[in-house]
Amino acid sequence: MDFEKFLSLIDKSALYFPRLDKLSKVDPYEGHFTHVNAMIGNEEITLFDQLKHQVIAHIDKEKKRMIEVDNKSFEDAEDWGKKKYEDDKINIDLIASAHREIPRAVLNDRNKIFVHSWHMQEYESAAMWSLYAKYSNGIAIVSTYNDLVQSVLDNQDYIVYIGIVNYIDYRKDHIPVKNMLSPFLYKRKSFEHEKELRALIHVRKYDEYDRPIDTDQNINGIYVNVNLNELIKIIYISPTAEEWIVDLIKSILKKYNLNPLVFHSDLQSSAPIY
């Protein structure tokens, strides 16, 4: 992050979650299902009717086995088959409904999704320094998954969901339609270098009759209060930063009673001589 965002984090003791639809300038695919999902949605009647026929064929085969191998009566096998079909039909209908309704709801709710992202990697990344801390005073914060989870759990204002982003081909791959947040944990393979861990907040407001109403369109992001001493373990300062910037950041941390380890990145140190 740049120095200004770092100061905001320290001063507010809060993580900033920008509104997802504001990120569409960087990635217009943010929060969308794939081409394959659209094909399934358009062909769902045929697709799920075929699935029901497959279920019937499987049940008929199993009833025959029950009678011939398990010595079940015809009536018992029939009763089992009817119950099995009804149970499977309910599940198929629910899946079909999800493929039809969830993508529509997601498109309407993109302005109600707020995200906060971390890069997952054991070592520093020169590419990430270049992309997300372009100035010589860039800062990288190191934490752990457990500390991040605990930090956001402590807040009383929002429910925060955390998951690892999957990178897929939107022309060939299918996003599982599980819930409203499914597409927000998928991105195109061209972003795979980000190795992103994403925290998500779905903000919905309701009227006195418990009916959903639109989120304020003027809100570009929200802050989630966290315990910074619990969250921040190590701070790396840009490899191109001058030493006075390193001293300044250490001084700021001290004034805010924060005590993480602070290192000046050595990614651009002199080349070794062998």
C-alpha cells in the first residue's frame, strides 16, 4: 500500500473495504458469473430435465437390484423408488432455481458488496511492489490468516466472510452456484499473480417490514475496526525508500503504541559477487 493508505489504517485502526463495483475499471469481470454459467442458465430446462431422466434410470436399476439381489418385495422397491425420486427431484429443482435466481440477484447486488484484499505468499514479490506500491514510500504489512480472521471477528458492525480467490477461464469454466458470494471469490487467470485472499462484506438494508432496500449509492467504501497490534506482525518498507522514510514510519508506529517488526526491504540490494 502507499504511505497515505498506511496512515489511514493506523489513524483509524480500521481496514478499508471499497465497494466492489468501483473496482470494475480494473477488472470488468468482478462479481460476474462465467459464459458457461450463462449457457447453463439459458439451457436449464433441457439440462435439468435430462438430469431427472438420469435419476429415474438409476432408480429403476437400483429397484431391480433390490428385488433380484436383496430379495426385497416389489412393493418395498416401489415405495423406496418413489421416495428416492421425490428427494432427488427436490434437490434438482433447488439447483435449477439457484442457477436461475442467484446470478440475477448477484447482478443487482454488486453495489452492496465490499472487499478487502491480501496477497498470499511466503516471500516478497517484486511485481506486487511495482503494482500496488509504485512510489518509493510503499509499505507491505505481514499478518496471518488466523490473525486476520480474529481481527475482523472482533468488530461489531459487519459480518465479514474470508476466502481464497480462484483463478479460472471465464470462457470455459463454471463457477459453482452456491450462494450470493460465490462469484466474488473467482477472477480471471490473468490476475493469478495476485494470489489473493479476499474479505467480503454484503451490506443490505431493510425497511420496517423487513424488505430489502438499496444501499446508499454515495458510499464508496466502509471501514471495519480492527486491533492493529493483533493484526500487524511485520512491516516491510519499499526497497527504494530512503532511510529517513524508514525512521519516520518507526516513529509513527511508536506514537500509536504499535510495535510490529519493521524491515527495509532488500529486494534491490547490490548484486552478489561470486
